Amino acid sequence: MTERSAQASRLRFTSRVMRIQPSPTLVVLNRAAELAARGIDVVDFGPGEPDFTTPDPVREAGKRAIDQGKTRYTNTAGCDELRDAIVESYNRRHGTSLTRGHVIAGSGGKQELFNFILALVAEGDEVVVPSPYWVSFPDQVLFAGATPVFAPLDPANAFRPRLRDLEPHVTGRTRLIILNSPSNPTGAVIDFAELERIVEFCADRGIFLMYDETYEFFVYDGNEHVSAVRWMDRYPETVIVVNSMSKTWAMTGWRLGFGIAHPEIVSAAAKIQSHSTSNPSSIAQHAAIEALRGGESEVAKMLEAYRERRRWLVDALNAVPGLQCSPPDGAFYVFPSVRSFFGKDAIADSTTFANYLLDQARVAVVPGAAFGNDEHVRISYATSMERIREGVERMARALGELAGP
């Protein structure tokens, strides 16, 4: 055996790693970044990241934390003051009776989703994931050794989850159902009565419900975000809520998210976290305290900007022949159908459609295949109106060329 073949034989990976794929959204970001590095102007509709700066009071709180020497380890689940601030926010807004023991903070909402999944599901378990879904849900389930079971949502109902969509996919092996509202990628917001039916369904069958409400403050057209935490007092061993500071307060790089669950579930998640990242950044924690206690006026400014962009973008996309775009209930994404372009110029699916736009229009979108729906693409409007207008103009020209003379 040669030295090279011997070295290759040692590069073996575990089945848990081989079961998962890199984040598809990062693949788009990386390719767009490569073009930008070559000096090519790309209108990037890929990122799920606010284009706003972290609010001044929040940034100042982070600076004060550094100046005051608050740079040491904290409790693995987050410092007491942060967990209390989270409790205060939720109890005030939702009338719950949470305590510090119900809360764990980590390095982003993604980490707490991962911790809870690792703590609750195992080989042989099934997890019902409504489709379209956020890209990391299935791979986190696979990493834990369980099986994601996809429940297709009805586009005629704007992809809003309903119990009747989920129930046929529940079996004796179902351990967990994951809901995301407002949804990434569709922007769908679940109805209050529907969420109540799903919570009660899970409670009756001993199934956990994990509810990702990362985009809770960004809803439009009279829609109301409903938090599953409202049912936690009644079903404390059923409901798990995950949230993040990233989207609401434009704190993506600060890496601070949190989970709310039964104290025993929080303890299990903290045990996992203690052997992976330990506590989240102490500096980010103190910035988050300021955000949670400093009011939501900055969030309202972001919401108004997103509302204006959404209104213009939906109308502009629907004016492009072949695109069909429903107005999203919330978040900052649209999820237009691109199926009418399949079969034109080697476009066979959402991935080749996205590649066409990047190659021909220098516009980056995320293929719907990444989210479990290959007939759509995701477009983020978390960028300036100037770039949104430029991007749509480029798309219209490139897609117009597919129609021919």
C-alpha cells in the first residue's frame, strides 16, 4: 500500500456525519461570495440575515460588558440576569408563569434546536417535519440518528401548517413534531386555533412539539404571531420553544439564541451544551439583556422597512411573466413558484434555475429543493430597496430571454 492510499484509508468518517449535508443556503452564499471576490457585482437574495446594524443601545451594552470585565465564563445555560430577562419578556407578553429554570441560552437558536433534538430523539424515533422546512431541521434529526418524516403543506393554503397535514404522518414511532412560524422559507404564519389543535394532539399522544419562532416580530397584513409558549402552563411536558436574538435585533454575528422548555428538558440540553460550546458569549449575553429590556422601537423600524420591501417585491415578481409569488404572512422571504421555467434552456429544477440566474443575471437565490420544495426558490428581502429593484430588473431581463422572440 502506498503512503497516499494508506493516508486515504485513514480518512473515514462516522455514519452520523455521512448522513448529513452542508447547509444549502451556505453553498449559495459561498458561490456568490466567490464571484464577488472576483469583482463581479452580484445581487445577493440568499442570506437570511438583516441588513440593519445592531441597535445602538445594544452595541453600547456589549462595549460596557467588555469595559466592566464581564468577559468570563457564565452558567452553562446563560447568566441569571439574561435568563430572567427572557422570562420577564415572555411572561409579560404571553401571561405565562415561566421561571429561570425553564430557559437555556446558547450560541444561536440553531444550537438550542440541536441540543433539544439530541436530548429527545434517538435511533428508531421519527420526527414529523412540515415541508417546506428550514434547511437544518432534517439534518439535525438525521445527526441524532432519528428519521425525519416530511409532511407536505398545501400551497393553496399559503403553506400554513394544519393538523390535517401532519396527522397522517404520525405513527407509533413519532417522538417530536417541529413547527416554524413565521416560516423560513415561506413566511407562513400558523393560525391560533390550528396551533391549539396541534398542541393538544401532541399532548394527548405524548409527542413533543418544538416550536421555532425566530421571526416572531415580523408579521404583516393583520396576521398575528401566536407563540406556543401560551400552552406551556397547561402542557409543560409537551411544548418546547426556540427563539433567537439574530433576526429581531439584527444580532446574527453575536450568536445568541435561547430555548424555553420544562426544567428537566432544559437540564438535559444544558448537559449536552456543557460538553460542546459551554456558555454562550458573556458579552453577547449582556447585549441581549439590553435588547430584551430596552423596548422594541428599533424592531418596529425594521418591520416598517420590511413591510415596504415586501409590498414592492411581491408586485414586481408577479409582473415578471412565469413567476408566481404569494405575499408572505411574515419573516423576510418570498417563495415564488418557478415551475413554468422548467424545460427551458436546460432548467430542470429549482437548482438549475438558481444557477441560471446566478450565471446570466448575477442574482443569487436559494433553490427550493434546499427546503423540500423543488418548484420554488427563496428570495430574501433583507437588503436595501435599491438592491431589490436592481435584482428584480436583472431577473426580468434574464427570464425574459428564456421566452424567446
